[in-house]
Amino acid sequence: MAYDFLYDVSEGVATLTFNRPQVMNALTFEVYAQLRDLFETLRYDEEVRAIVLTGAGDNFCSGGDVHDIIGELLKRDMKEHLEFTRMTGAVVQNMRLLDKPIIAALNGMTAGAGSVIALASDLRIASEKARFAFLFTRVGLTGADMGAGYLLPRVVGMGRALELLLLGDTIDAGTAERYGLVNRVVPHTELLPKAQEWAKRLAQGPTLAISMTKQMLNRELSMDLVSAIEAEAQAQALMLMGEDHRRFYEAFKAKEKPSFTGR
């Protein structure tokens, strides 16, 4: 399938690069729809075991294109607006439902919908040049968009989430790391190599165990402690019977590195 972004698969890692550098990789209606469908399709693509998201040029993604989306939406009725917001939300929903790790390599401005796509990723590595802004209230919209109101407090805490979503201020990479919004800040030239290193490590690891871990963390967000402990007991009992765990044990006895199969 042809995409309006770059897409490449190598060694089990899919690299998706937003590719409209002339407009800071702003999103269009078509890109939103393609992202929604791709993240759904990736659930069934056994060739891909980890995903890296990044942007072409000097920016990650500045959000929805002001002219192509905002200008066009102002001509549409309420039903069409709801269809659009449900489509953008489906991008994040499909990212979170995908049982494969997603790493966002944030190379520059990460704003609006771009900041929520980064937030919906499992791991975030930022260039020292990266900047972040949840701009929605600054353009007269709610900061609770595409799942930001659900995800951001769980990543940075309620106080920081309110600060970022109410004020819409731009923060630098160091501040984002201090807030817990990104996992790591690296020199700009090391960003994509580091993201690929992490992605390949995950792709070559015990992928079923990694998948189960992501699924359990998502599910336990809405559980009480007793339910979570029981769910973990059941999940771990299954994993203890898995081929990868047996391979670890046999390799440990032989003093060798295990070769995992994802089973």
C-alpha cells in the first residue's frame, strides 16, 4: 500500500517517518486515516515485531495541518466533525491496542496531535533539540483530545498534565525528561541510532513476553489491586509454560545466550 509517509521494514523493525518537512510534518486527513489503518494491520503482520516513529527534517510532527484540516473542517457540519475526531482518536486507540512496542524518536517540534501520537507510543526518546507543546487550548479547543486527557496524567501525573494541557506552553527536551514525558534525551545525531537499537533489541527478544507485558499494563490501568494481582498470576502462569521461558532455562544451564522464538 502507498502511504503519505515513509515506511520501511528491516530486521523485524518497521520505521515510519512523517514526511512533510516543508510544513513541520503536519498531518492531513489522509495521513490520519492511513495511520489508523496501519496500526490495525500491524496487529496481524508477523514480519514486524517493533515500530519506530520519527519525522523527516528538523521536526517530529506539528499536529494537524492548519489549512488542509482546520480550514476545511470549518466548512463542515457537526456530524462530519465527529467523524473526524473519532478517526483521530482511533489512531491512538489502535496504537495502544497494538501488542507490539512502539518507540517515538522525537527529533524536533512535537506539538498538538504530534504530541499525543508521541504520548501514545510505549517509549519516547528525544533529541536534545526536541520541543513539546499540547497546543489545543491555545487554538480554542479542549486539551483532552485523542486520548490526551486519559494518557497524560498516567505518564506525568495530574498536576503536570493540567499544566501542559491548560497552558499549552512549549517545553524543551530537558524539561520533558524531568516531567517524565520522555524516557531519554540524547544528542541529536544519536537519536535514530538509539531508537533503532532499542527497537531491534525488542524485536529480537522474547516477543510474546513483551507483548503480554504491554497488554497487561494497559488492562491494569482500570483494575483494582486484587484484580490486577490475579490477572498477573494467570498471565504469568501461561508464560511459565511458554517455549521462550523453556529456552531461557536450557540456555542458562548450558551457559549460552537464549534464542527466542516468540512462543
